[in-house]
Amino acid sequence: MGAQSTGELRCGVFLPLAGLDWPALRARAELVERLGYDALWLDDHFWFPGAPDRDHLEVWTALSGLAMATRRLTLGPLVLCQSYRSPGLVAKMAASLSAVSGGRLALGLGAGWMEEEYRAYGVEFPSPGIRIAQLGEFLEVLRRLWREDRASFAGRYHLIADAPCLPKPAHLPIVLGGAGDRLLRLAARYADGWNCPNPAWRELAAKRAALVRHCEAIARDPAEIEVSEQVMVVLGRSRAEVARERARAEECLRDFARFDGDCHVGTPPEVAETLAARQQLGVHAFAVMFGDFGSPEQIELFALEVLPLLRSPARGT
């Protein structure tokens, strides 16, 4: 995600960090790369929603390690919470990790939402309108630091003054995640990609149309923004296996997702069919979260039996 779409479907894995130590995360990333996925995305939380008692690595630290453990995958947070780090710090960290990874970082950003996490770590949790305004200033700071020799910006929430940022990234895609109209307006102005979060799946067509309108209002070609979707998948080779995996997923996701359409549940051909319908709505890339938090078995089954169906020339996009 994050590059201008060429028409070819791209698919990455969204991997929650809950319960993964470093050896397990590294092994999972190596598997994702070996199986032919395009990207690996990690969550930016101090603990995963509903799983506060499980180990959870910090996202920048984990991504830095994965930059050394992989060679081809696009890597990124989906999405980084703009409230937890200053934009100047993120500009520097992202530019550095882009250089370390050979230009493979894509910076997913969002306004932030998990109030209990803010409160637990002593971060102010303002209204949605203020968080979006903060994100807008955050994006402007990134743009200036990555483009100007010395950058200055004095906003209501963020300030930089004659700040250098070297090395500068040659190209570091920004992917905005969220579905509110003000976020879509920011995506039209600043982003290389827009990621529709899973809870907004029913509104994808309308949200994409709004993004197009916002692009047209500032004379930007909407095709410059890659549309991606975060999807949740539960796979089984047979009806019995589907039922077993669904029960497992309902336990893992009981505080995070509903099973009234939020999750794509079925055999590989069935899941491929539902995801193909999302492509027809203009989705160019998927970030797949598996119902069991991404076991090797689910990651492999999707790669071997769903991806070929989605990428078949006969299906079309």
C-alpha cells in the first residue's frame, strides 16, 4: 500500500503483536515474505485491544528488527497513532528506518482511538475533532521536514523552528487509515494511500466516492492514491474446519470484532469470491488480519489457495 496503483492486486498481512516474542515475530515475517505477500503491517498499541495481559512489542522497535530480517517486504505500522510521538520525532524515525530498510517503509498514520490506552499511559485524549486537527498539523510537519532544508511550522498543536532532517527519504509513502470525512480530506491532500478500516467495510463505496470528490476539489488525480482495505479472514478447507477456525477466531476477537459480516469466513474459494467483490469497489490492496492473530497455518493457506484466485487474470480487477 502507498504507491500509485498499477492495477495489480497487492496483498499484505496485518499482524497483531499480541503474544509474539521476537523469535516468533521474526519467523512469522520470514514466512510472510517467503510465501509471496507484498507487505507486513504491525499495530501501534501498548497492548492489543482486549488482550492487556499478553506480551506486546513496541512497533518502531519491532519494525527496525524486521528491516534486518527481511529483504523484500514493504513494512509499516497500520496505523501509527499520531498522539504518542511528536511529528518531528516521527519524521526523523521514519526517514531513518526508510534508509535502514532500503526504502521499504510505508508510514501508516491515524488520529488515534483507544481511549483506555491513552489514559493508562498518561496521554491526553481530546475530542475527535481535535485529534483530526492535530493529525493535519502532524502531516504538514512531516511534509516540510522531508522536503525543506530547514523546516519551520507554527500551528495550534505542533511547532518546529528551522529544523533540519537528514537524511531525507527519497520516497516514503504515507497511508492514512480511517473513515471520517475530515480524514478523507487530509488523505486527498497528503496521502499516497488510504486504508479503509475493517469496521467501515459497509461504507467503502461511499467513502471512496468522498475521497474522489476531495481530490477533485484540490485538482488532484484520485488515481494517485492507492485504496486499500483492512480485512479479517477466517479460513478452513472444509465445512468442519471452517467451523473450528471460526470458533477459535471468536475467542481471539471477542472484544475486537463482530461476526455479522466484519470477518470473511469460509473456504478459500468462498473467501476469494468475497474479496474479489471488494476489488470491484476499487480496492487495490488488502491488509489481511487473520482471526487467530495470524497463525502460520492460516497465513500459508491464504497464500497458497486464496491469493492465486485473487490474482488470476481471468478474474480481472
